[in-house]
Amino acid sequence: SENIKMKEVKIINQGLEDEMEVSGYRPCLWKMILVGVGAVCSGGLLLLLLYWLPEWGVKSTCTHTSLKDAHTVLLRTTVGKQRSLSIHSSQECRSHLSFYTE
């Protein structure tokens, strides 16, 4: 299982100061329905939590996929001990990451 997950995460600029992990996700209908039910049952608090924790929001409504098939892309950078995360649509990143998806 760990080997499969490692294949789905690309590392850009490995070993350099601006190293990034890039992983792709695509929407999953049953997960979206489950989150919708949870949002209704929690009076919207679940949506607020997923807004504050965007990585959880992506992982709770999407499934891991290749960058080529991704609808959403997570970019993780590490500077010192701080990690930062940004989420982009695959359309924004496709031209910039096209040479990394082969």
C-alpha cells in the first residue's frame, strides 16, 4: 500500500530548498454525498472545519489519482520545520507540471 501511494506523489526539485510534493485528486461522488450528509447533520460545522483545513476538505471529497487525471492538485512545501500546503485546480497547474507527469 505504501509503494502505491509513493507512486502517486511526485517530488519536484528533490533535495533543494524549494522541494515540493505534488499529488493529484479527483472528485468522488460517494465521498461528496457523505460529506453533504455530515454537513446537514452537523448544522454546517463540518463545512466550516473543511474550510479551515483545506487538505482535509480535498481528501474527504476526492480520491488520490495520477497527476494526469487530477482535477485538484495539492502542493506541499517544507521550509525548515514548517510545512505549507496550497491547493490548485489541475487547469491552473497543467501547463506548469506537464513535464513532471510522464
